[in-house]
Amino acid sequence: MTGPSKTAESPRKTGEKAERLAAALRENLKRRKAQARAKERAGTTPDKDSG
């Protein structure tokens, strides 16, 4: 296995990957919070069909 060496760009790529992951986690958290709020609102309002 004579692949490219990871020593030259490894720290930079690792940092970039960590930034991408952190951004993805933040977006995921925002989405989940929005879904939870919507679900909570939907649960507290009376249904149109029941009545």
C-alpha cells in the first residue's frame, strides 16, 4: 500500500472536517428543535376532525 502521505494535510483536513461536522450538528439540532416545537403546538391545539 503506497498511498499518499497523510502527514502534510492531515491537521488541516481534520480541522475542516470538525468544522463541517459541528455545522451539521448545529443544523440538525435546529431542525429537531423546530420539529419538537411544531409537534408540541400540534398536540396542544384541538383537532379539527374531532367534534
